[in-house]
Amino acid sequence: MISAYRAEGRRAGHSWLGQVLAAGVFVFLLAPFAALFFATDWADFHFAQGDMGSIRTSLLYSSLAVVVAVLAGTPLAWWLARGQWRGKWVLDALLMLPLLTPPLALGILLSSFYGPYSPVGSIFSQAGIYLTNTAPAFILAQIYGAMPYYIIAARAAFEGVPRELEQISRTLGRNRLQTFWRVTLPLARIGLSAGVALAWVRAMGEFGIVLIVAYFPQGIPVKLWVNLEDIGLSAVYPLLWIFFLVAVPLPLWIGLRARRQTQALF
């Protein structure tokens, strides 16, 4: 009986210690956001010149970049999740390259490959498409910043779908495409939604690649840097608040919705 009380006391102590450490980490992560609230001059809250244009630029082009990332990345993610062949690890390693490359370095690589003086860039230029300091260049930079994250999340979502269910669907007479639409996609929707949310945040917040490839038109991240350099720290806070308001709600909503659906399953 005494040993049971001692064991229970140790478990309670460990639980208390874990809660304190978790609370400390939570406060550590959120402290800068509290500083943002108190540092903002609410009595003189106004946008700098060009801020509204940067907001429209980020919202429009980030949406287009995410759509392209999802449409192009979903088939690749499914192929990587379901394909079995020798040397598959090579493709996995290559997919990690954009994630492991510093954003500024990746921007330089994109400029070297798509720039007007490169063979690829000259081909696009002859077609009237310029991939530096233009809207297409902005979208291109965001795609490179967001698509790898979506592919990895989507691949994990597809790998979580039991293959037995897909095989049952095939035995019932549905072809591969019908099985994908009616079985695989619905079962992977939570992970795919998380991938979309992650791609959205990455596209909205991409700075390094966009700075090199498409300094113009200026989105929110580049405009934040310009405001800091030209005006000062006070000009950063209003635009930073708008960034959080437009970039954060979608991931939060998808995350909470996915959590509720997961809890409902169990």
C-alpha cells in the first residue's frame, strides 16, 4: 500500500513537472507576439504608402501559387506514396533539396535558370513572359517556396490511406481514377487540407526567394523589409498585423477542423 502511494506521488510529480515545462515552452514561443501587441502604436495606427498594394499582391498571387502547387503537386505526391521501385530514395532526396537550400540561395538559382540571359529565360522572353520582377516571377518564386511542403504533407496523407480499401474498390469494378476520387481523396482529405494550409502560409510568408526573383511587385514580406529600411520599425507593425490576419486564419481553421474530425473518429 505504501509503495503504491509512493508510485502515485512520483507520477503526480512527473506530471506537474511536465506541465511546468510545457507552459514554459508555450510562453517562450508566444512572448514575441505579445510584444507585437504592446509595441504597436494604436493611437497612430496607419499604413505606409504602398502597403495596400502589397496586401493585394500577396493575396492574389499567393492564391494562384497555392492552386498551382496543389494541382501539380497532388499527382506527384500520390505517385511517390504508391510507387514502388528501386532507387526511390533518390527522388526522396531530390525532393528535399528545395527545403534544405537557403531561400536566398534558391532565389539566386532561380534567377540563374529563369533570368532573361539564361537559355530558359530567353525562351520565355521571346513569348513575352519575363520571369524576373514581374507577376509571373512572383508566382514562380512562391511556388518554389510552397510546393515542396505541400508535396511532403500530401504524400504522408496518401500513405496513411489503407491500400486494402483501394484494392476493395478495384475489385468492385471501379478503375484506378474512380478509386482515387471516391476512396483515396476522401480518406486523405485531413492531411491534404493540412498541406494546403502549410503551402498557403509558406507562399504568403516567402521572403528570400521573392526578394531575389521578384522584388517587384512587392508582396507583404518584401514590403515589411522596405518599410523597416526606409521608415523604421513603427511602419512595420500595421502591415504585420494584416499579415497575421490574412495568413493565419486558414491554417488555424483547417487544424481545428481536422482535430475535431479525428476526435470524432475515435
